[in-house]
Amino acid sequence: MFKYSSQAYQLTFAEDRPYVYVDTGEGKRLMELFVLSGVNAVHQREDTLKIETWQKQAQSHATLFELKVKSSLWSSKTIRFFCRPERFTYIVEVEGQGDIFDVNYFGGYYSGHVRWGSGFFYSGNTFKKGFNPEPDTQENYFFSPSAGSQINLTGVPLPGKADWFFTPPPFCFSFEHEDGWIGMGLEASPGENQFTGYEYRGMGDAFYLQVPYEGHTHVEGCYTLPAIGFDFRKDPYDALQAHVEANCSWDIKKNNIPDWWYSPIFCGWGEQCYHASLEKGHAPNYSRQELYVQFLQTLKKNQIFPGIVVLDDKWQLTYGENQADPQKWPDIKGFIQNQHNAGQKVLLWLKAWDPEGLPVAECVTNAAGVPVAFDPSNPRFEKRLRESVRKMISEDGYNADGFKIDFTARIPSGPDLKAYGKIWGLELLKAYLRILYEEAKKHKPDALIMSHTPHPYLADVVDMIRLNDINTGQPVNSAMRHRAYVASIACPNLIIDTDNWPMKDKAAWRNYVSIQPELGVPSLYFATHIDSTGEALEENDYLLIRDCWNQWKYKNDL
């Protein structure tokens, strides 16, 4: 029986069952890992039929433990543990042919040992509680190890899907035990982030981890699945940071950051919502040039001078093509030039994935041929998007200064969706952001790209992380502090936009404005009234904004 020991942890490789025991450095039991993870294809679930014996090999920077197994689905399958003193990683490699539907890490079917019967096997744990960094409408980041939790790219305000605020945060759960915390992070190589989520499935004192591929990853030959990295730390945020640091190839340094990226932001969405409330209208209809002129005049009158102005939903005729609506924005280029003359930059709001106005041939479609999203893997759509970005950013176009990207949670997801290319999940999101980022920087090197995607793998195609909508059903300040902390851990070299909408009432708004300089760039969504209550902003409110913005500017030497 093999064993690995360090000050941080101990692993024991059982001889009579397909389990590895994970203990603290002092020998306290943490987990019983069922190592025969199920790698399932679209039309067949995998059953492990037979296992060999563990092999041990000392390497220069790690100790390798390897197990060969016989699979009902794959021609060969290998399980590996790479052990270093401070952490270990678990890797599954399969060989054969098939389209992966999902992977059940540390859970799966096994029929290779009569003593233990057959069927689906689980892993065991002795955890006190789990931690999920992804914010949702409950703002409860801790969960019972006997329950479930998920980190994913999708989300809408519906049951089980109310986690659209970050799409995604790092794919890492952590768990409290008697002596600290253990992180379990999903670690994929560049180009291999083909999944749409990372799920913890608990049942009593048992669990497994599931990664959905949805049938969009084809294996032909040998394929190494993303690793699960285990880190031993003092608290859940420290475990999250250890996961991020272990994937240091994702660490992107931003050099020569323009000062204006740190400028306080005014976004007109809150005022659009207020005007819509007066007329019982639809807020996107109030993204109009004459209204934005009024918003900015009101701010100027009250000595509020944002460095960045965001034109929000829906300045464009269609979400798919992003051409200015001439009825609402008769001279968008002139408006932007006026802001430039006043020393302000302008970002255009973009709605990710919406296929409005696009040919079906350039979209991801469902089995009935209905478009569900535009398709960044399609060369024709990429050409269209690049031309659109050029028009929005270049001096001979609208001459905008960057983009605020919203609705990334509407990324296509599902087993029967059809796309042009083979990329999916996080890779598809990166392809979209990469096109925007590359084309924008080509025409305006200091263009600012903002999104609510605080994942390290995306840090090279984003400049600013937006904390996203305020959750009015929960305490605002604590929720936003959590988001800011997660974003700073995930993408330490990116700037944070603190957001500012919606708000339960003016008192909640004032409380949040007061802490914005602690978290990131102050952001303002209101010029005259709080839309939810109709409360007017008064002189003491404008004074609060000025004071907080001055704090931020002083802090950042602006």
C-alpha cells in the first residue's frame, strides 16, 4: 500500500478498493476519494470494468502515482495523482473516440470487484461546510456538504439559475475541516476550457464533482481532462487564491494603464429606468441622445464630472449588429465628440450573445433551427463583428472609447445546440471577448473593455471587471465587498467597476456610494432620482458623490 506524507496532507492508496484516503498532515481523515471518475459520452455512460495496481514514480518536482483501468467506453484510461508537499493534483486521461457529455470526478459506475457490488460509487467526506465564490440572489456563499452547489457561465432570474452576476468566477470550491480549509479547483490548459460549469453534488456524507461538456467536445485518440487541484489553506478566500496562483500562466500583467481607466463612471441606465417609471415605459426605449445630454447637464450643474460615460441599453437598432438607432441617436458621433471636448471618454453598452438582426447562418441554433445566440466560432460572424467594432471605435466611425459588455450569462448551453466550430463553454466566451478586444485595440490601443467575467483565463481579453447589478434583496455592502474580493483574487491586475444599480431606496444607495472608493472605480447610475422609489437626489447626495469621487481620485493620484 502506497502512502504520501507532507506537513500539509497525507494520501493513502488503498489496495482492496478503488479509493484514496486524504488526511491532514496530522492524520485526521478528510476524504475517501473514489478515483474511477466517470467520463461519459453522449450516447453511452462509462462503467469501469477492471483495475490494475498503483504504480509510483519519483519525479524532479513531484511524486506520481498512476493507475491503469479498463473501461466500457474508452480503449484505455489512466488515473494520476501528482503530489507536491503543499498541494496535489488529480488527472484523468482517456483514449478512444466519442463526444464527451459530462465528467463525474470522484464518482462513477464500477463493476470490477464483486465484494463491493456494482452501480454508481461516491466519495466520502468529513467536511463542516462548503464555500462557493459565485454570488447569487441569496448571497449565501456557504453550503452544506450534504447539499449541492454550482459555478457556471449561465444564469437568469429563475429557480436554480439565479447566479448570473459573475460569468464565471474561478472554478473552485473549498471546504472547512477541523484544522482549516481545502480547495478543489478545476484546472484546464488553454484551449481545453470546453465546459459550461463546475458542480458539487452532495448526498449525506458522500459527494462527487460534475463538469458538463454537453456533447461538444470530440475525443479522437488520447485526451487529458482538466485536473482537479487540491490546496490546503487557512480560509476559503486563501484557498481560492491558491487555486488562481497555481494557474500562474493565466496571470496577465497590464502595462502602461491609461489614467482615464480609473476615472469615475456615469452610466445612464438608472436614469433610463427612472424616466421609464414616469411613463410606465420600457427602459431601453429611453436610451436617447437628448436624455443623455440632460443627464450630463444635471451632473455638471451639481459639480459632478465623470471621466467615463456609458451609453446603455438600447442605443443600437439591433443587438446583433450594433448600429446606432438614428431615431434615438441622430448624431452619436457628435455626442461622443462633445464628451471628448469636455475631457470625458464614452463606452458603448453591448448585449452579449443576442442574435437580433443577424442571419441564422451566423448563429448557434437549437435542434429546430431557431437561433439562440450569435456564434463567435463562425468566420462570417467574426468578420461582421470586427467590422462593427471598427465602426464603433475608429475615428472615422463613432469614435467611442470602449465597451461595457453585458448579458454574458446568456452564453449558449445545451446538448443539441449547433455551432459552426468545435469550441464551447468558456472557450466560446473567450473567443467572443478576444474578437472584441483585438479589434478594439487595433483601432484604439487605449480602448477599455469591461465585463463581469472575473475568471483568470479571460484576464488577457478584458481590462475591467464590473461587479454587476446590485442585489436589492440582500445587504448591499457585504455582498459587493465579497464580489470585489473575489474579483481582485481572480484577476489581480484588472481594475474593478463597482456598479450602482438597482437600489432598494436612497438610504441603501448612499450607504453603498460611501464604500465604493474602497472597492474600485466609483460608478454612478443616477443623475436626478432613484428609479425604484422616485426619491430625488438633493444637495447632500451630490456632496456625497463629490466627496467619494475625490477620495478615489486622491487614493489613485488622479
